[in-house]
Amino acid sequence: MSKSLSGSYTTVYNCAGAMIFKHPLKSNLTTSTVTATALQVYSASDNANSTTVEYLIGEKYRLQSGSYSSQASVTAVGNIWSSTASMNDSGTYPNYNTGLMIYDGYLVSPFNGGNSGDFRNHTDGGSLESPSSNVNYSSLNVSMREYYRSFRNLTTNDRPSITLTLSGSATLVAKSGANSGSLGANKNIYVEVKVPGKSGFLDMGRDSDGAGNISNGDGCLSGNLNANIPITGSQRTCTFNGLTVDGTTSTAGEYFVIKISADKDWTGYLDQIDVAWSA
């Protein structure tokens, strides 16, 4: 068994065993069968990189929730994501409290992992064979869930646009305008991009508003919207509306930040994000 995980998009296994004590003169003694249910077994390596691909296996390049008003804020130690922090504790971990969950190579609602979000073992009141003191996300403080991640331009070119490919099972909608849609118990997601220090979070589900429109909520989609995000992936071109993500000729290589939002009852998932520094 290479892995066993409880969740909406995973497979879980049980394990049963009994012992037989053989005796040379008397009858053998067989113990009662003991069953361990819902084993949690998983091991994986994160082979994402900082520039072009995120496989949603690990969280090396993930960021905490934040405004990211400067390039320096992207690499600040205080904004690095810790995989040990709870995503449902506004007092201790306020910048994690709205997080979407990475689970078995998918970006999902926390409700779609474990036993409807509950990762506790039998001793702690849960139903899984898992470590003690595991999290319980069966109820969440915040409905809007988010995922932040940075990508760095290490090409020599200052890029006014990028090609972004998303793979999974989801529907891209705008936060406002002609392509707008609501988040809820559906596959809808918002995707926003920001060049820290230069722009606000630009809406990739909304047509570009043209050069100079770089505030939060302005559109950045170049071309017609393809709302469907299939498992095979679909490409979209994002323009930064007159700005550039500078490459290594001009700077040490600037970052942009992607923000993905979905509801706690989101029924979709993402399994890969690819960036092409061309359009």
C-alpha cells in the first residue's frame, strides 16, 4: 500500500489482522481479528519550482494571506507558509485562517479531506487511524477560502503578460462585471494576479480594462474567457495593463503573486498551475 487517505478525491484502506499460535501437541490458538479503519498513509516529494510550475503537492512556495505591497514582502520570512499551522484558528494563526487545503496533490476545500474535514484519530474523537492532535476542519470560521503563491521571472525579459495554465475541475468566474459569478457549493473560483509594488490584485476572469487600470478588481484577461478548467488544463493570457514583471536584465527577477479564492463548500479542485513567461 503506497498511500491511504480519506477524502473526496482519494482512496482509503482498512487493515485487519489476527495471530495464530501453533502448538506441537495442543490445538493452535487463534486470536480475534483486529481491524484498523481509515488508515492515513502518505509520502510524496515536492518537485515544484519558483518560476514556472506548481504541482500542489507541497507548500514550499505558498504564501500566507496578505496584501503583498512590495517585492520584499514576497520573500519576507514572516509571510512564508508553514504546513503545521491550523487553517481554522483566527487567534493563533490569523493569516492561515482563510486557507484552502493542499491534499494528495489537489487544492481543495478543507471539507474535502479526511472525514469531511475531520482528521482526528479514534482516541481524539475522530474516525481515522492518524497521529494524535490532528486538526478538525469539519466546521470553519470563514467561508471564503484562499491560496496565495508567488512565481519569479528569471528570464531576461521584462514581461507585460504571461500565459497561465490551470488544470483540475473548476470554473473561472469574475468577481464583478460581465463574467461574474458567485462562490458557493459549486465549482466557481476567482483567480487574481498582482505585481507587488506595482499593481493591485487584477481579476483574471474579467476582460482587461486597458493600460493604467491596475487597481484591485480591474480586469487582466486578454482574449475571450474560457471559463472551464479541465483536468487536461486550459490556457489564459494575463496582461498587466501596461506594467511588467521585470526579468534579470532589469532586476534580480521580480515576482508576481497569484491568489485563488473558493468557497468552503467548493465542489471543484485544482491539481496544477503552470506559468509561461510569454504570451
